[in-house]
Amino acid sequence: MNVSAKQNNKIGISGLAAYVPPYRVWLEDWCEWTGGHWPKIQEVVGRSFRLRGPNHSVYTMSATAVLRLIDQYDIDPQEIRFLALGTESSTDNSAGAVIIKGMVDQALKSRGLPPLSRSCEVPEYKHACLGGVYAMKGALRFLATDGRNSKAIVISADIAEYARGSSGEPTQGAGAVAMLVEENPTLASIDLANSGSASDYRVMDFRKPMLRFCGQDRSETHQVQDFPVFNGKYSTTCYIDETLHAVRDMYSKRGVSAIDHMRSLKTIFMHRPYRRMPETGLSIVYLFALSQGDDSDRAELGEYCEAAGISREDLSREMNAVPEVSEFASEQGLQNDAYPLTMAVLQVFRKTDAYQREIIDKLSLGGETIRDLGNLYTAAMPAWLAAGLESALEQDIDLTGEELLTFGYGSGDAAEVIPFYVESGWREATRKIRFGEALSIASDLTEAQYEAMHDGRRVVDLEYVEQPEFVIEDVGRRDEKHFQDIGIEYYRYVNGA
């Protein structure tokens, strides 16, 4: 049954709004600057990514997305009693969502509108790229218990940045997605009771030790560089393994055939650090589901094994094992692959019609749009959902009543698989998302501009007129006995040209 209030009302999403910074890097240009191989980058990663500007932070992007959500869906701010931020890009270790509330309240008051409710809870959720999903689950539980008859706003926002020259550099990105969560949703209801969860500590998959912040110079711009410590191939193994465990948990609750359910789905949205990762993750889920199916399903899997030159018995042993992926990482090095035979079978599967039908087609809605975003960490899956809904509307695809299966993932390591069910009012709600409009505001960077902006230096000759958005006005520097504001950001709302 769906998560519901005492009156058995459905609870879910009624609206989405986004903010992405305008500063765009085309990956084909980036390949020319860095010697990257464009055909491979285009196939595996995407087309472009966005950089946060010198006056942006996770809080400014989030507040702009929230204000757009309020405007686009004509929300009464006084009805908002839960404002949650999911992020791994915080620059304050004490306050979180309340910073966003303060900015939004100021902008609302300047328009003569009431602020968000003073009784509003303001939690922040952190678990790598899964923080936004956890925040959404918190909002659903709030509305089903002590928050009945109110509304919630959940923000997924992040800044994904990597050192220049690193393997992660082409997968950068930045942005925020805000969603309206309420009873009797108009867009999609959410079924937590039949969702799946998994978690396991993975030592050095992807981390952000605070030591990296020490001694950073913010004199030229307001940026704080947030480059992660990561191990790419090991991270892929972690993604696959945790997703499989979450899927198992979901099917243990639902009591249905995994392969029959997978085939019944038309649309799936997953965490997307780059283009190829969700394709790989969903493919492995599908191959494992085949192994648990009937004779014809296992025969299909056998054909892939034979083409790959792999024994079905050996593959079965690998799939039935429960690898301790956390033990694959130590100070002495990494063992990157828990499923080498499955990965070899995947290479054969990619060349089949079934791969197009069961993987690519189900990941297609919004797929072209999302290739121009880069990695948004915790906002990646909600952004894909927003793009996918708009794509369905544009293509006149009727999603009413359809199950949309969503996969969230957070390095470090945890995963969530949650069913969404599209409501009859989804078209009207989708028209208000305006995701494509948010993405259309862009200013293309030159090589010199990209390097300066990335490195936190002043950038000259930017051709961009600020839109209605929040920016950092200043950062405090006083560290005196009777007054301290060192590192505190002061914000301003720009009304636009």
C-alpha cells in the first residue's frame, strides 16, 4: 500500500522546479582543450556540463529553485511545514535548510507575501548522492504522521566538481531541484511500503574528508573547492552491488517475479553520475533477474553466457555469492570487480535487441535532455525525472497510472528503489515544471574562462545577465573578540534585467 495519512490519502509529488547555473562547458570543446577522446566521452559521459559561478553556492541554487517552485505552483508559503535539503555540498557544518528558508522568506516579504511557516521543520540530509531521496522519504513520513494537512518542500542540490586532469573532470555539474510533496498529489504518488533499501560501509569508494577545505583562499571569488577523494572503477562495483541488494529488498516485500516485473515496466529513472552508469546498473539487475526466472528466462541468460564463452554454472555461482565489497578496499590497494563474469556477459547482452528493449528504451524519457547536465549528485535523479515528465508531455505519451521505478544511490554506500505511480493530473502539473526553460539559460565558456572559474579565480568577459536568482553578496571575514562572521555568506536576491 502507498504511504498514507491517517485518512488513507495518497502522498507524493505535485510539482518540480529547477535551477542550474548558466555557465556551460561543451564536452566536445573540453576534449579539444584537454586531448580527450570526444567519441568515447560522448558515448559514455554526455554532451555538456554546468559550472557554478563565483557567486553561487548550494544554498543560492536551492533557494532559487524553491522560489521558482512557489511561483510556478502558486503555493501558499504558510502551508509549508517541512523544508528539507539533501546535499553533499554544504559549506556550513551547523545550519542547513534554515539558510534557504531565510533567503526565501526575505524574497517573499519583499513582494508583500507571507514567509514560510514559522512552524516549519528545516532538516538537512547528507549521504552522498542519496541525500535528496532520504529527504523525500523524511517528507513522506512527516506528512503521514504529525504533518498531516500541511505541505513539504524537498530540495536536492549539489555541486559536483573534480580536479582538472582527473578522470572525473568531464562528469562535473551543478544544480538544484525542488519538489512539492503533499497529500492527494497531482503528479505521482509514492509507495514507500514496497520500496527497497540497502547500505554498507565501503571505506574509500567516494569520500569528502574535511581536511580538503583547510587553508582555502576565497579572496578572489566566493567559491569553496570541494574535490572528492574517489576511486572510479571501485565505485562502479559499489554502485552495482548496492543497487542489487536494494532491488532484492524491494522484491522480497512485493512478492512478485523480478524478471516479470522488470519486463512490465516502461519507464525507469536512476541516479546518473554519467550516461553509461545507469545503463550498466539496470543491465546487471536484468541479468540477475533472468537467473531467478523460469526455464525460458534461464535459457535466455544461457545464450548470453555461451556467446561470452562463460559457463552457466560459473555465472550462477557468482550470482548466488554475496561478496563483501567493503573488503575489496584497503590501504594496500583495490580489488575493483565483484562480478567479473556478469560484466563479461553484459558485453554480449549490450549487442542484443533485448538490451535496446529492456534497458535503453526504459531509460529513454528525458535521456537526451539530461545529457547536457553533467552529474548533479543528489539532484541527478530528480532532474532526470523532471526532464522525463516533460519529454512524455511533449511526445504525447500517456503516463496515467503507470509505475515509474526510481533508483537512488549514494556512494559510501547506500541505495533506494522506490515505485512512483503517475496520477491523472500529471499533465497539468508537468506543464508547470519548466525544466527545459531552466536549462535554456546558458553562457558558453572559453577554455580560459573555464579554467579560471574552475580554479576559483576571477573570470573576465562573462556574457551573462543575471536572471531572477539568489547570489552570494559577500563572505564575512571578521574574527574579533566581540564579533565574528568569518566564512558566513551574505546573500542577495537579484530581480533580473
